[in-house]
Amino acid sequence: MESLNRFAAEKLASLSARALRRELATTDRAALAHVSRDGRHLISFSCNDYLNLSTQLDVVMAAMEATNAHGVGAGGSRAVTGNHPLYTTLESRLAALKHTEACVVFGSGYLANSGIIPALMGERDVIFVDSLSHACMWAGAKLSSATIIIFDHNNMSSLGNLMAQHRHKYWNAMILTETVFSMDGDRAPLPELTKLAKTYDAWTMTDDAHGFGVLPATEAAREIPLQMGTLSKAVGGYGGYLCATADVVALVRNRARSFVYTTGLPPASVAAAIAALDFMTENPEYCALPLAKARRFTAALRLPEAQSPIVPVIIGSAAAAMAASELLAEQGFLVSAIRPPTVQGGTARLRFTFCAAHEDRDIDRLADFVRRNLLVAA
Ligand SMILES: *Cc1c(COP(=O)(O)O)cnc(C)c1O
């Protein structure tokens, strides 16, 4: 026991010395983009609740009604007794939105990625992964025991060269990327990627965690055979999904360990997602607001035009990013510093996310403060 505590204390001291220790701040985010933290009232530019659906009345009511009707828990794995009736509705809605035959919903996006990849790939296979892919894609790739080959971020000649060199040595091949990169806000070049995938017979999986609901679905996205995403960002609640053909979905339901060996989502989460999808479908103009707000911010700062609701401002060292975040908090803005290992060393950053509920005047005041105090220092 003593050696365990010593181990933990030494690791923590090392993280603290490099400004990499993370502390959980209690954050009460009851009202739209407003939060309170440590007795401070802040406007959050750090939430992924892009459409503010986590507190939207119809969504909340749907969750409450489902709890009344079905209870707070699923009572078991979906493979046993946890497959309550709301799942079928949610899965067919998602499949229709993504123009695929079928869909399977998981407990979370992390569980989806860590289950789907090993369900499809094994020792004799190869996975080409964009260098900036999310931690849970790496987790799934590692669990699969396939060979992992990293290509330069969004660089199709890097991917093409690596596939030309290595594809033939393996049985099946997969390409992993994100539609919108979570810490950079840029988008993958899906048409070029799809062309390469066809040339080398590779299965592409896109993670649409930050695109779903806030960016219009493109033609190129529809051609992706494995469309994964989460219900915990723009959809406002919790859960992950894969949209694919009926056979692929059936296979994943049989083989993904993070599907079979875990309890189904609470009925409230499933019902909330259905209500959120209803709202999104009925309000396309509202869904365009987060991107428009991000573009208002990048225009004010003369940064490259935002491609998504996520705008990074690279600061450099972890300590400087933490200091910048604190400076913004003193002005009433919650903007989290993102540090290694989430991003590469030396690229610690402020990650601004924009949501439908942000007021233009708050965005302008934020941009003004960033321009005068942070861009010069960066
Ligand atoms: C947030 C995120 C996930 C994880 O989704 P959860 O539902 O929060 O587990 C997966 N991939 C990407 C790119 C994400 O940003």
C-alpha cells in the first residue's frame, strides 16, 4: 500500500511540475451557455453542447417521461434484457439521417470506437490512422491487434504513399479519421480520402462527433461505409452510434465487446436523443448558428475562417495556456486550456467552442479581449 501511494504521489508531482496536472472543477451549467464555477459566474466557450439541447425543455421532458415509463436503468446488456423499446426508434432515426440501412447505439462514443474497430479488424489487418485522431480511436485500434500505421494529419499524399507501401502486406485495411477534428476544428478531405480507400480497398470509418447536427451532411460523407458519432455533443445527451449496412451493424452487435458486455443506456438518454433529433430536423436554421457564431469570432480576430464550431488559439506551453485561461475567467469567460497529452507538446491551446445560445455581443467582447491580450503574446 505504501509503495502504491508513493507511486501515485510521485506521478502527480511530475504532472504538477510540468503544468499538466488536471483538477476537476465543479461546474454547474444549468442555463444555456452560462455556468458557475468556484463561485464565479462565467459564459462558457468550452461546452460541446453546441445546440444547447442538454437543457432544452422538450428534450428534458422526453427524458422525464421515459424515466416514468421505463425506470432509471436498462436493467442489463442490450444483448440480454436491456434493449428497451425506445432503442428501435432511435436507431432507425439515426440510420435515416445518415442515409444508411442500419444503426447500432452504444453507451458512449468512447465505447463505440473501442468496440467497433476490434469487432472488424484483427491481427492480419492494417489500420491507417490520422495522427490527430481521438483517443478512443487509438484505444479501439490497439485493442484490435491490427498493425497501426499513422498518416500525417489530413495529408492525402502521406496516406496514399503509406497505402502504396504497406497495404498489400495485409488482409483487410481500415482508415480512421474524424469529420471535424476535436481540438483543431478543421475537417477531413473526405472526397480524396474516399478515392484512396477505393483504390486500395480500405474501409473508412469517420468519427462525426463534432459535425453531427451542426454541419450539413455532405455527399462525400454518405459514401463512407462506417459512420460513427456520438449523442453527447450537439445531440446534448449521452450515447454513441455506428451507421452502416444491415450486415455490418448485425456483426458489430454480435462482436463488439463494449456493446455486448455493458448495460444498455438508461431509457432517459435514448428518449432525450430522439427528442433532440426531432428538434434538429425541424430547425435547420437554428442548427447553423454555432458555425455562424464561430465565424463571427474568427472574422473579428482575422483568423482563418472557422470550418466548424471549434476554434483553437495555439498558445504554446501548458503553463501559458493555463494562465491565458485564467485571464479569460477573470473577464467572465470559461475557455478551457487544452494541454498534452490531448494535444502535442508545445501546442497547448485555448479551445473555443461556439453554441447557438451565444450572444453576439459576448462573442465580440471575447474577441476584443483575445485580440488585445492573447494574440500578441501567442
Ligand atoms: C467526444 C468525442 C468522442 C467520445 O464521445 P463520448 O460520447 O463523449 O464518449 C469520440 N470521438 C471524438 C472525436 C470526440 O470528440
